[in-house]
Amino acid sequence: MSEAAVLSRPAIGKLPGSIWIVPPTALLALLFFYPLALIARQAFLDDSGVANVAEFVSVLHARFFLNALLNTVTISVAATAGCLIVGLVLGLILAFVPFPGSGIIARLIDTFIALPTFLVTLAFTFLYGSAGMLNSGLMEAFSLPEPPVDFLYSTWGVVLAEVTVYTPFILRPLLAAFSLVDRGQIEAASVLGARPFRIVRQVILPAAVPALIAGGSLCLLLTVNEFGIVLFIGAKGVITLPLLIYSKAIQESAYQVACIIALVNIVLSLGLFGLYRLAAGRLGA
């Protein structure tokens, strides 16, 4: 009798532990998998609930979808490249060029992560918009009839705003990687006559590559799904996938078309997220 009780204890002890997996699984299914399944289902059904695979294929070949996909890829790649360049330059200066207040500047740059994206866009509008400070000053100084600076309401205005917002996501892992660089190697290379560019290329950059890959993957993921900056700037003819989903669902009530585009955006985002996790895993994050 006692042996049976002893044998049954492990089974009873395991029961409470296995139950704890149910709440997070149910919550994940309710908040993530169920809406995702609804989007996937609606992508293949028309408004009357009838299967309509032809519409799915038609949207994927439509000019408005291909243009939005091209704009999304172009903006995200350009913004990510800009973030990598600006983040690398700032990281090198803050980590290896000592000057008073470098720590404060690094913390101020980090604050951009906490700011809503539309605030940066609003600031750009005040500075570079048609009635912004720069155009107003130039028009008054040179008696110009029209604003001379109009890049803000174009693809490059969106790219510049995204670079400003997302560069800290590159800078943070870079500074962490630079803190692990052996200063003795830098001093030894300098004593042996290596120029600063060669030291950066052969000593510093190899240690920064994993951080650049991880930060760049994250920036690419975030810029692909950026909605607020594109909407707030209102660049003429610049339609990205998130903005197209909003337009089809809210303004045109074309829910199947919106779900088709959303499904493509989800697949693209999950692929980029997998790339980010792979890069972050190699970095040790």
C-alpha cells in the first residue's frame, strides 16, 4: 500500500506544473493565433463567405500591390542602410573618441526609442515642411515665391525620418560590442603605425559585425511595418504595405483585399523576425 502511494506521488506532483502551461497557451491562442487565423481565412473568402482564390491571385498581381511592396522594400532597405551608417559613425565617435559629455549624448540618443514616431515627424514638419522654419527663412532671405526645400513629402523624407527614429536600435548593440573590444589591441596597432581607418577596419569592425547584423535586422523589421511616419508625412504617391492595408480596410471597406495584403505583410515580418533572432542569437542577446 505504501509502495503504491510512493509511486503515485511523482504523477501527482507533475500535475500542477503541467497545468501552468494552459493559461499562457490559451492567452497566446486568443490574442495571436485566432486573429491570425481569421486574417488568413478572410484572405481566401469574399464578403459573402464564398471561397475566392482568384481574388487572392489577382491582388498579388495588381499594380497597386506591387507598387506598395516595392515602396516598402525600397524605404526599409534605404532606412536600414542609413541607420547602419549613422549608427556606426556615432558609435565609433562615442566609444573611441573621448570628449566631455559623450555619455550624456549617448543617453539623449537613447531617448528616441521612447518617443512616439509621429513626434519626430511633427518636428521634421516644423523644420523642413513647406511652411517650416527652413523654407520660411530661405523664402524671406532670398525673396523666393515657392518653398525651395520639398524633400520631406517624398520617399526620401520618409527615409530620413525613419533613420532618425531607428538609429538608436543600431547604436545600442554597437556600443555594447565596442565595450568588449580590447583597447590593448588598438594601442598596439597604433604603436606599430596603423592608421585610424585600418584600425577600424581590421580591429574594431570584426567585433561589431554581429551587432550590426542584429541591429540592422531589427531596423529592417521595424521599418517594413512602419505606419505612423508614412501616414503623418503624407508623401504623395508613397504607399507602403501597412498604409495600403489601412486604406483598403478603413477607407474602401475591401476587407478581403486588406487581409490578403496583411497576410503577405505578416509572412514578410515573420521572415525578418526569424533573421533578427538568428542574428541576435549569434550576438549572444
